[in-house]
Amino acid sequence: MKNHVVVTAGLAEIQALRYTPAGLPAVDVKLEHQSSQPEMGQQRQVNLLIKAVAFGPLAERIARQAVGSIWTIQGFLATPRNSKSVVLHIQDIQPDSY
């Protein structure tokens, strides 16, 4: 089964860098995406906020970025323990070059 997400989004909110019980750096972020997408022959305006998390050196890198900066983000979706909401686990970020 596939679980792979690629989205261009702005860093809307970056929480303080934290550490997991295992000592891994982690950062929680909110991503903001706006676009126009084709749906049933019409253009649909899409505006959304995505909860996301990153671990390790990637978390440290994201924690240093500016809120509002735009990135192409790749990762997978998962549901955290004791939660019903979906979170994007970031595996790679690249500056958006649109």
C-alpha cells in the first residue's frame, strides 16, 4: 500500500524544538496550503491547514526556518497514539521554486 504525500505549503506555525523520550529532536508545525484544483470539470479553491511533525536533523532544520516561508514537503500520513486526527510526518523539505 502507498502512503506518500507531496504538497507545497507555507510554514504557518513552528513550535519550539523538543526532544522525544529517546532523545530525538522533534518539531510540530502547521502547514498552510492554498491552490486551485480541478474537480469534476470545475476549478475548486483549496485552503487548508495541515498538522505536521518532523524528527531528527530535519526537525532541527525546520525549527530554524522562517514562519511564512514556502516549501515542497514530502512525507506520510499517520494517526498519533491516543488521537483521531491525521498528522503529516515530514521526511523531506525543499525550498519551493515556483
